[in-house]
Amino acid sequence: MSKLLDELARQQADDRAHRIATMAAEELIRTEGITTNAPDEFEITSDLLDDHMFDCIAHLCDTGNAKSCDGMDGAIIVQLGYFT
């Protein structure tokens, strides 16, 4: 029984960490990105594209919470939403 409870606690901790990572990544996109004419779409300029920003964009895209495409002058356009 204790092993089952430990596994449940570990799964809940993993789920919580995943939710926190998703919220933090979205917050970074919203605060650092430049809004475009489309709803929930942000341009991330090339000067902001460091490893952390790439990781956040990849996390959101991998989890179906965003899609991205190349913009002008090395920028990346990120559309937030549910794309699963």
C-alpha cells in the first residue's frame, strides 16, 4: 500500500511540475514577446532567442499549448492555444 501511495505522490508532483513549467513558459512568451494582429500570437525577436526561450517554446509546442513558425529577421512567431 505504501508503494502505491509513494507512486501516486510522485505522479502528482510530476503533474504539478509540468503545470508550473507550462505556466512559466507561457508567461515568458506573453511578457517578452511582441503582440501581433492575431489573437494570442507573439513575435519573439532574435535578440531574445536564447536557450531558455527556445526550451520554453519547444515545451509549449510539444505539449500542444502553442505552435510556432519562423518570422522575419530571425524572429519566431508563437501562437498560444490548444493544438492537440
